[in-house]
Amino acid sequence: MNAEEKIEGVIKKCKDIMERGMDEKLQESEIAHVLATFLFEFTKLLGQKLIEVRSYKEIEEKGTFKYAGQIDTLHEEGIFPDSLFKEFKALGLSNHIGPSYLRVKGLLTHSKIRGFFARQLYFTIEHALDKQELKEGFILFLPNMTGGAWIGDETRRHAEELSKYSIWKATPYVRGMRKITEVVAKETITNYIEGLLPPPEETACVINFEELRTTAETTQNAIQILRSFGYNETNGVKLMAACVFDYRHKACVARFERLGIEPIYLVDGLTFFKKARELGYINEEQYTTVSEWLADPWKFTEKVLPAIKALVKSDG
């Protein structure tokens, strides 16, 4: 069996759910079923790691996973505890940690899989838009690179086909950092966002896209950039943020509350890992570890810190 046949075989396991999901909004547990099946089955069959969950025992042997969120930024915002910050700095660690690794953007490179999640995101987004009082104007789909670009553009395509709203017919993206060129003035939005944009006065809503959210650091940066260039509530522009998978990490929740941004997602972390355990992809020890992390990431970090110190010492 070649790789393409293996992929199609996994997709067939979710055929009934996926076909129904192209016409109606599914339950979160059903989407979790599809996502877990794809991540774990492709990891097993293709030799490309898309997911791994470690128990406390496995963390003692292998350590935790590092995430993009910087502890300096989290600490400055009063989110990362001071005691842990000092411990991490002493160990030379700059990122926050956890027991799971997910690579959702790897799935989104497949058109059929991307289409399913985009359709579900469209249904979810339209429901959220229907609850808002929006001014007349375009709905702008604005991804963060790279995984956000896949799902953001694909969702826009489905929205153009199905939506009653005016969808902006381009998919610009937010850069990871400011790009400075000699031909563009220093403080212009094109240093931060690549692509064609409607002006704020013609924009009703901007939806920022990522494939996965942990602490929402890139989303926070994108929202702050947009607001500074007039895409803000003062000018009647509603701001939202959408993704396929949201851990609902405590730092992410806190940041969205401070930003006053509505988070849109298909699957949250706890629902996903419950389904993964139900399907037999993770065991009880792995589930306990990851659920305790999601319940209180800083208490989890304190618990695994002795193991992290031992591993850092052995590596040194």
C-alpha cells in the first residue's frame, strides 16, 4: 500500500462524518473524532509525527515539549508566575512547556481534509457573525502564517460560495515580524501585512486565522497591529480570531479577555483528548497528565520542574 492509499484509507474511516459536515455544523465531539483519527493514524502510518502526548512518567524520561509563547512576554503581562520565571531563567529556558505536541497544519496541506475543516469553520464563523451588530462593509479573512494561511484562505473560498455577507476576495496575511524596505515608509501596514486590504471604513469585520492556538501570542500581535492602523472598534471594525484547534490554555483565555476578542474554534483541548482516550489513541496516564496541564498549566509546570532540572543537568 503506497502513501496515497494509506491517506485515503484513514479518510474513509471518517467518511460519514465528513460528508455530513460539508452540509451542516457538527458537534464538537464529532470534529474531535475526525481530528484525533487523522493526527494519530497518519503519525502511525506515514512516519511523520503529527502528534504525541506524554505522561508524567514519560516526561521524566524524555522531558516536555516547548511552545512558541515566550516566558519573557508572558511574565511581563503578569501571566507567567514570578517563581517559575526565575526557575526557568536559571535553567536557561525561554519557552513555556507542556506534555503534548500537535501539528495540525500538517493535515491542512491535504485538500480534502482542509476542505472539511474550512467548511466547519465557515458554519461556526457565520453563526458568530449573526450575533453581531455589524456595519456595512467587507468581512476580511486574515491568516497568520503558515498554518493559518491554509485554513484562512480555504475558509474564505467556502464563505464566498455560501455566505450572505460581503467577503473580501483576497487573503492577505500577517507577518511574523515587521519587514522594513527602502521603498515603503517605516510605519505603514504593508510592513506588517502582505496583500490587498480594504480600508477600515469599508471593513465590517476582520477574522484572524491560525490552525492551532496555545497562548495566542501571534493572534495578540496581529490584533495589536490591526488596531494601530485603524482596524478597531472606534472605527466600527469588529475583530475576531478563528482556528481549528484551541488548547484553551489559561494564558490564551486571559489574553483574549484582555483584548476583548471573541475566540472561534472547532475543537478545544479537553474535548479532543477525551475523544483520543475514548478511541484508544492515548492511555489513562497520558490523559491524566494532559488534562491536569490544561486545568492549571503553572501547577503542572511546578510538578514536572524536578524532572526538567534533572534532564537539563544530564544534558549539561
